[in-house]
Amino acid sequence: MDVAGRLARLRSRLDGAGCEVLLVTHPTNVRYLSGFTGSAASLVVSSERAALITDGRYEEQAAEELAAAGVGAEVVIGRTQAAQADELRDRLAAAATVGLEAHHVTWAEQRRLADLVDGELVPTEGLVEDLRQVKDDGEVARIEAAARIADAALEAVLPQLDTGPTEAAFAAALDGEMRARGADDVSFETIVASGPNGSRPHHRPGPRRIERGDLVVIDFGALVDGYHSDMTRTIPVGGRAALDATQRRMMDVVTEAQAAGVAAVAAGAPLAGVDAACRTVIEAAGWGDAFVHGTGHGVGLDIHEAPGVNATAAANLVAGQVVTVEPGVYLPGTGGVRVEDTVVVTEGGARPLTCAPKP
């Protein structure tokens, strides 16, 4: 990954944000800019230099990770909170304007920082997150590696659905299979929603036993080197022949809608247009009110990040973004169907990273 080049891209945005120095405190953004994976650090970025301030737990780790990433930032260790505050004050004292990450700084933290700096505190929004939207080849490779693990893990555990496991037991088996195949962790709490539980898009796996004729919504992902995958498959237990007419129609409509959404993905295409491509198919089937969420979201160091793929999105897709396309239909008392892939936006369309078969 080109971690070393990220600070230069951030610096080019500071003037436009009205700040001489940016104080980065959100751990995911610190990691993106520096390569540091610890749980506690601040990164001070000016037009000429950068300093990572952390505590003694991370003295060796911080130096090693920044060196490995080729990031030319000073590593500063403060062994107490007071010492870290002094180090931060020293590096912010000369700045007339200090930018804070408005969405990640609490009121209490803002008040503490106001006591450390003489200059004006300036709220900023999305300075680092906007950079994170377009992935480099190394980032895409990590997301793809996570997706491959998830694909293989699902294939390995799918036969267990025919044995009547509980939702919770199947979710645990899938999670364990992803870890056994090399995932550092799961991307999020795995969703397994069977039968009538499928009408709840974020159902938590419970004690219900999975039965023949159920639609089972499985939404899951793997984590590799900090990067997430995200995929949903809806499995008809016993095959489509075991479903009733409404269930089969739900599967047909959502599968068609998801294909239409993926086909609408390309550099320059409106984000809202991808949502509309999915929603038009579902509305034509009479289930517009049963598609209760947006069509997708960005994926990377966070499982949900910019851009949002929904009806109110004003931007267009850009080559190198990684987004999900995940329409669904949810009918209380009947169940639900969702089909989701993670794709890379290209100049000519979309390259799927999640490739498990769609029943």
C-alpha cells in the first residue's frame, strides 16, 4: 500500500479547510495516514512535518510500523497523559488555526484541547475520509483477500443448513471457518436470519432452528490486515423447490434488482442512480415499501464508510472506490431476501470482489 504518499495528499487539503495544522485523533484515520495500528495515538500534521504522539505501550510498535510504511513522521512517546499533553502543546503552540475532526471529537475533548492551544480550533469534516474513498492496489488486494476467505468459508459450512442448526450455531460455525482460513477477525457480528426472522434486516442470530423451506439471510464478512469484506446471500433451505410462490418471487425480484444495481456501477455514474436501478425493479414488483434501507456503502478500513449508495447521494462514483450493492425485500411474517456484493468501481463498470454463488 502507498501509505507514505497519503500525508502529502492530506497536506494539499489543509488550506482549503482553513487550518494550518490538523490534529487527527480518530484511530482509523491515524492508521490510514501513518500505518500505526495501536489503540491510542494522536497525529499532528502540518504543511512540513508530522508527529505521532502515543504512550509507552507502543514505543517499539509505533517506530516499527511507521518505518515499515515509509512514513516520515516523528514518533513521540509520552509516558503519562500529562506528558502527552505537553508534547501536543509544543507541536500546536505556533499554529494560528488547528483543525479538529468534528465527527470524532467529543465536547469534553474539545474543551481539553482549547486549554492546550493558543490558536483557533477549527472544525473539519471528511478531510481524511475523503482520501480513504479511493483505494490503492494494496488496499483492494486486502479487501479481495478477505472476500476470498468469506467465499470459501460459506461454501464450507453451507451443507450444515440441511442438518437443522440454530441460527446462532450456524453463525458460530461460519465465523470459526473464516478465522480458520486466515481471517484476523470477522468484519462485524454475522447476521443469520431464518424464516420469519429474515424480515429484520439486522437480526441477531438466535435459538431458532433452521428448517427446510426457510429463506436464510446470511450477511457476513472477514477482516484481513485491517480491511473488511461484506457479502449477503439468501439461501433457500432444500432449494427453490422447497419454497412457496411468494418466496420464489422474492428471490427472483431481489436477484434481478441486485444485478441491475451492479450493472449501473461505473466511474462517473451517479450514486443515486445505482440506488434507483435496484429500487425500480423492486417497486415494479409492488414491494417498494419493503425495501427499507439504502442500496449500499463504501467498504475499507471501516465496514461502513463513504460513499453512501442511496437515493439522496449527490456525488458520482469514482474509479477505485469499493462499494456494496445490497437491495432487499422484507415481509413481516414471511421473511426476507437480501443479496449483496462488494465491488470495485472501474472506468468501464464494476469488478466483483465477493463471488459466492447466488442460489
